[in-house]
Amino acid sequence: MKIIQSILVDTMFGPIGNLVAYPGPLPGTATIQRRNRRTDKSHHNKSCKAFKIADNCYHLKTECERYLWRTAQCVRKKSGYDLFMMHAVKNIAAGLLPPAIPPNPAGFAYQHAPPGPYWIDSPDIPMIPNQTCFGPVAWDWSRGYCLDINIDLTLDLRHHDDANPFDLLLSYWLLWNNTTNTWAKTGTLQLVPNNYDTRFTIHDVDPATTFTNVGIIEIAYANLRQKFVIAPAQILNIPLHPCTAPTSQFASANPLRPPYGAHYNPLAWPRDSGVLFKARKELLASSRTLQHYRCEPLTLISDHAGAIPNAANIHIVGLFEPAFKAHLWNYHTTKPLYKPRVEYFPHPQTFNDTGRTIILYAGVIYSLSWTTNRTLTFTMTTPPETPENP
């Protein structure tokens, strides 16, 4: 510690590099000493480290993901960032993965967001191992000997943190039979190993039978549960991202609160929920030379008893127009029954005829990729009855 005296030191106060200055014992003096960096336990607090990790996770999110959290926030003057941090810091500090989707309704501490399926590497906080898994999933079919049909199903899943074998729950509905209006092969909640490779053979198939090349597979393990559409010979790597998945996800859910580690492996599914989505395009001849599109997106959500819930997050984005670098549809709302105004506009020559609707309800996220003139209806847990209505 050193005391200096000068007419210029009356205003000296605060840190100066590795030194710190503050008023001295006499007028016109200042005391300068080496700055003592804080080394107490607050700098080693797990919550402080978890905050830094959670902050980095949020800023790495896409704009689509941020919209999910912004719309879910129902507390005035609070942002989606505040909502994410409120839940992510708790999860990470406890060694759990940060949430992938917000709770519903959100913005209040009494409903905790469950851990997500997306692994993050953290050198500061040891994560509970085996909270999720990742890897490719695929299936294919071929005509075999005589009137046989062969269906092959393959899983190659693994943990992020070790190579130990494990079991998971697998459900599948494969190859739609157009003649009998049934799935050629189905299975629900089968306990299978992580490296699962099998062949099903269907004998004496009518040679006049036609099939729709579509399948639906559901994977359930620890914090991961995803049901998705998958075409033959299409290789999907799970977990699928809700905003950019190359296919529709009819159900992507996590266990309900409270959050559990993988060693509990709970099977607490959310209650059944039904969703209807409608995207319609009509060509209207308003004159002999000009045609217009009539855009009418519609969503309707109800629970297993048919009641409409009080809150749901709905995001409809689609029909991208390269010339304007914008979407013709871009809606974000919390109304479970949502029908925006009908829009009429001239037929764009270069727009992309596809889009995505994301619905968050009862701890479940539905991420639907679609084209216009399409209607989709489905429930969370009912086995699919048709390719379009799982």
C-alpha cells in the first residue's frame, strides 16, 4: 500500500490495471495498492458456470428456436432469453441437459422445463451420463422369393459419452398397404438393443397389391422421445432438430416434470393431444390474365377429451419468396385455435411451395413439414391408421 499526495488525486478512485485507488486519510491524498482479485467460492459456484454455459447455448440457437421461447414467455416485460435461462441454469447446474423446448404455459417457475435431447460438452460441470443417445435410423423393403415381401429395419445408436450397450423402446409402422388400408408391419414399445438390425418377411402377398412408400418410427430413451416420418432407404440421424428436420415429426417429447436423469428412465408420457393443421392454396381467376392464391392456414388443438386448451405455441412459416427474401406466411401465436385472415395475392413465379408448422402443447412439440393443399390430423400416442393420419 502506498499513499501519495497531490492536488490532482482528489478524484482518483477505482481500479487502474492491477492497482486500485481510493481516497487517502488526508485531503489531497490517495491510497494505491495492489488489486486483490476475488478468489472466494462464488467464482467456483456451479450456478455461475452453468449461467455461462446456458448463455452460450441460447446465443447459438437459430432464430426459429428463439421464436419458440419468445412466444412461450407469458410474463410481461420478460424475454424468451429470460425464460430459457431460468430453466437452463437449473438443469445444467444439476448436471442435466438444457431444455430443448419451453414448458407450456411458460414464464412461471412452478413448471420446470424437462431436460432436452441435445448433448453439450461442458468442461466445467460434469453432466449426468447417458441422458440421451444419437445415431442413424433407417428401413427399406424389397420383394423377395415368389410372393414374399422383405422389410429391413436398422438402428445404430450410441451414447455421447461412452460406448456401453443399452436398451431402448422402439415403435414402428412400416409400408402402407393400399389394398387392405393397413400397415404391412407394425410394432409398439418393443425393448430392443441400441444396435438393432432385423428383417421381417411377409409371405403370400397378392401380386396386385400396391404400397405407399412411407414409414413412421418412434424412438424412446431417457430424455429422448421422437416419432417421425421416414421413407424407405432414407437415413435419419436422431435426435431430429425441430426447426430443420428433413421430415415431419409427429411427436417429439420429453418426460414431464420433475426432470430425471437417465438412470431413472421414466416413461411418463404427456396426455393424448390431437392437432389439425390445414394449409390451402386456391387458384382464383379474377380476370382472364391474372390468377391469385388464396392462403388460409388453420390450426386446431384439443386434448384427449376434445377440450381446447388455454395455451399453445403455434408457429407457421412457409412459402419462401427468393425475390423478397421473405416468407409469405410467418405467424407466431399462443392461441390454440388459430386462423389468420385469408390472404389473396398474385401468383409468385419463384416461390417455394413448402413450409413448416411447429406446435408446442402439453410438453410436446409437433414439427410438420408440408406443402400447400395439405391437411394433417394426428394424436400423440394413437397408433397411425393411415400414412397421412398417424
